[in-house]
Amino acid sequence: MSIEVVEPGSLTTVQDPLGRREWRHVGVPTGGAADPWIARLANRLVGNPDGAPLLELTVIGPALRFTASALVALVGDMAATLDGLPLTPGTARTVRAGAQLRIGEGRDARAYLAIGGGLEAEALLGSAATDLRSGFGGLDGRALRAGDRLTHGLATGPAFRWLGAGSTGPIRIVAGTHPGFEGLIDATWHAGQEADRTGVRLDGPSLEGGEVASMGLPLGAIQVPPDGRPIVMLADRPVTGGYPVPAVVIAADVGRVARLRPGDKLRFASVSLDEARSAMRRATEELAALEALDAPGDDELGWAGAHR
């Protein structure tokens, strides 16, 4: 069973929610989904294991043609149609052979498309995630191109609809190892144009930046380089960095930063380590807020949402 890439979108890659967590000690970035939480949710909607390979879509999604019936789920705010009918995010749908799925722009910079049975991609260093900088993993270590074919397994479980709620409000941070924490909280920030899977640079007041002794960079670390513009570090961040880190975005919120588009506004709020752990537990519990359903075929009226 395969999927033909009709149009690749602006940047579509094969990722998985877990990445290469066991190899940072030898300099390999973790990688994996920039928003691992919604990537896990997409997999759960089609009955996949949390770590199954799926597609990460950036800004403008791809157009895909299915050569066989499949179960799909889109999570993230991007407009999508299946043979011209709207596809509702957060709900798994059956796709018939020959159908074309088109995914365009939305409010989110990133979204995820899971296929029941998972995409078939070789695991390198324990993960199928695409490392664009080093050029390995996923599909030949690169973004999708028109004419590519992706193979996938067979869906074995039921389809699901998500009934939970994601985090809202300020982006929560805990204190880092250097001064500048209060300056982050007291200001309103905007996502800058310089944003990719490595990090998102923020526009706002200039903070005191500089250079420090090289140190490990956890996911969500906020670095302040000499120009004073903070950078929130994401999945493809380097293993170490040499700029001050006044704060770290908590695990439950880092994916929200990864979904920001240039110009989006954000504020930070201070939380304790205990509150950060509790937030992650609540986020994990929200992944289980699923309702099993009989996914109708894409030629049925119910597919377009008439069941609601």
C-alpha cells in the first residue's frame, strides 16, 4: 500500500514523536516531531503506537493520492480537503483508493498526519525521524518531493475522535541557570521570521545576551545570544550551546511554541518544577480522551461531519 506525493507542501518530512533520545552523548540531536504531543495524538487517533512514523507538515501541507484504502488523522490547525470535502482535524477518517487529500494553510505553523498502520521507514539510531541537517532518516534524509511514494502498514484498530483540550494561555517557563528570567515574563513577545525545527527566535525587548561556557541544551531552553533576541530551542537543537539560558519552556508547552507562525504573539508565565510536572501529567491524560467510532467511507455524508 502506498501514497503518491502529488505536491510536497512547503516542508513535509517523515518524523516520529520520540526521536533519538539515546544518542545525545555522542553529539546526535534528538530530532523527532517538533510538537511530540500532537504527533502522539495523531497516532492514537488511527490506533498506532505513540512512536509510529508519520508526516510533519509545515505552513503549507502536501497533496497526496492514496493507492489503497487507508485510515488517516490530521492534528493541527491546517485546512484540509479529501476529494473536495472538508477534513475535520482531530478525527480519524477512512480514505478510499484513488482519493486525493489536500492540506493547505491554517493558523498553525505545523500539523501532523498519521496513517493507520504507520508509515514504513527504516529506523536509524533507533528512530525513523528525518534529520535534515545531517541528511539521514525518514525518506533519504530529506523533505518530500513531488512523485515520491510512501508505503504504509494496514490499520488494525478502530478509528477515534479526540474529545480532549489542549493547553492555552501563556507559555509556561521554569527558571534557567542564568539571569534574565524576569525580563522574559515582563514582556510581550512575537515569533520572529527566523524559525525552523532548531528553534524560534522571538521579537520584543532586547535582553542581556552574551556567551557562556558550553552547556547541554534541554528541549525548550531559551537562549539569549549577543544580539539580545531570545531563541526557544526545539527538536533539532544542537546538543550543546554557548549562550545564556535564563529559562526553559516546560515540556507540556514546547510544542505550542513549535506551532507559532511569524508574528504570532505570546507571553510567558513562571511555574515551579512541580507545576511543570503536573502540567505534563495532565497533557498525557488528555491524550486518552478518545471516543471510538465507526469511520465512514469518504463518500458518505457522515464523513463531512453530518454525524455531529
